[in-house]
Amino acid sequence: MCRQVFGFRLAMIAVATPAALLNATPGLGVRLAGSAVVVTFMVSYVLFRDWQRFGPLLLRHPALLAADALFGSLLLVSAGPDTTLAYVSVCTPLLAGLLYSWRGAAVFASLESLILLLVQATLRHHTVVAESLLLPGLCVITGAMGSTLRTLMLRFGTATEALAETRARLAATEAVSAERVRLAREMHDSVTKTLYGVALIADGLARSAAASPDRLDPALIGRQAELVANAARRAAAQSRDLLTDLRAQPDAAAPDVLAQLSTLVTDFTARTALRATYDGPATPVPLPAATSRQLLSIAAEALENAHRHARATRVDVRVETTATHLLLTIHDDGRGLPANATPETLEDLGRAGHFGLLGMTERAASVGARIELSADRGTEVRVELPLP
């Protein structure tokens, strides 16, 4: 705002200088007016151009502004108080109000008014009383305006800081909430399911061990114990992967997602004995690590749903790529989605405890992908991802 005042002052000096020089007394008066114009213009230009450098100095030393006001009085003496150049004097109370609050505005408005009245009296400039009080009145008004603008800007700054702090707190709260949702989704899609399987196998092991001695089957107990051990190791590996993901650098390079999908399908068939096939392009698709993880998690969740809930006998995983998109399709021949598993009611599924489908949609949304679920002759999950 102070820079704008100096800009206005420069404009006023440039516009009024010709008239001031014409009205000045020939000889010494013209030289005084020209010198005052040049010095005042240069000081104003320096402060306008390098306000960040010289503004704090002016703020700490009000005497500098007072010296500028006294020097500016030369303009009035040399050019006369009835020229347009005299209106430059009203800038000083405005600056004082902006820099020094209402006390400074009162002091400098009084100083400028006194200078204007003394110049009129010294030059014996006979005018109507109302005209002689015009410029002093403008000085008082501009001083009050400067003080009011300072108060408004300080309040605006305080409100802006409070708003920024509130936004920062909201952003932190949203980040914490989003991280909690992400951790819940990761736990549901990995460790929770594995531990649930461990519990089921352990229940079967307990029943087998509690059988009567004549019906006890050591081989069955051994197989069940081995399944429990393998599931527990898998849960530990998934927990380790989750911790690694939490500590991973955001810009870490990711392996080829197509090779990972192929490995995922192969491991799924070996673990569940459910026939699953993979069909995709041979050319690697470069994707960010976070995007690759989300795609793999969506595919793993769809495969687990086909195995645990759909009673499927076959799952087909297919990847197609274009110049702009990657299309991932997981189709099984099972019994299809629940009756209420429509895109409009996925949040209701989450409230009812069906977090798998909700997690897939959240994962797709987190990487800017579009997901579609259909139940035509089984279940089909289609993920359309824009390529970078």
C-alpha cells in the first residue's frame, strides 16, 4: 500500500511539474522549483522501486518522513500553493497513517497543515478562507484514511493468519483421517484375511487333536499344523510388507506391474488350487510405485473374493494398454455380487462390514482410476487407469 502511495506521488509530480515551472518566478524561482521537483521525484522513485529495502528504515525513523515533508515545502514556496503540485503534500499524512497509526497521522497532518498555512501567509496569498483550508483539510482526511487502512490491513492479516492456521489444522486432520482409512484398508486386504484363515485352520486343528484316540489321524494333524505355520509366516510377511510400504520413499521406482500381476496370478493358483489365467502385453508399463501397489491390491482383492465368496471355478485376469490408458479386467464364473453391491450403495457395504469392494473403489480413486463392477455371468471388475 505504501508503494502505491509513492506511485501516486510520482504520477502527481509528473503531471503537475510543467504547470509549476510555468507559474514559478523566472530565474531563481524556476531553479528552486526544478530542483525541488527533481529531488522529490527521485526520492519517491527510489522508495517506490526498493520499498522492501528502504521501507523498514522509514518505519523505524519517522524523522526521515518529517524531513521529506519539510523538503516538499520547497515545492509550495517555489511553485505556489495554488498549483497542482501542492497536492503532493497530502501524500505525507496518508503515509504517516499507514506507517505510524493514528498518532503519526495526527502529527504529520498537523505538520503539513501548518506548512501549508505558513506558505500561504508568507507569500501573502490572498484567498477565501474556505480555499485556504482546503489542502489542510485534505491532509487531515488522508491521515485518517491512512490510519483506517492500516487498521483494516492489520485485521485482515490477523484473519488471514487465523484462516491459514485453520486450513493447516484441517489439512492435518484430513491427512490423519486418510491415513487411518488407508491403514484400515491395507490391514483388511492383507493381515486380517490371513489371520482369519489362521483362526479357521487352528479351529480345525483343535478339533482334530480333540478326537478320540481310535479316530486320531496324525497325518491330518500334521498337515493342519503345517497350514497354520504357513499362514502365520504369510501374515508375518504381509505385516513386514505393510511396514516397508509405510517407510518407502514416495518417488521409489517400482518393478514392472505386468510381471507382478502374472506372479500374483500364479501364486494364487498354487495356493488355492483355483484355476486362474493371466493375459497381458509383453511390453512393460512404467507406473509409479504407489499406483502399481494399488493395482496389485485391487487384483488381489478381486481374486480373494472369487475364491472365498463367489464359489468360482475359474478366474481370468487380462490387461490391455492403449496410448493413454491401462485396462485391468478380473472376471470369474462365480455366483456374482451380492444383491446390494451396486456402485450407489458401496458406502452402505462399508457400514455393514463389507470392506473389500469399498476398499477397491477407494484404491482406484486414490490413483485417478475408474472402476466398474458387474455381475453378468459371474463377477467382473474393470479398472481403467490413465497412463502418465
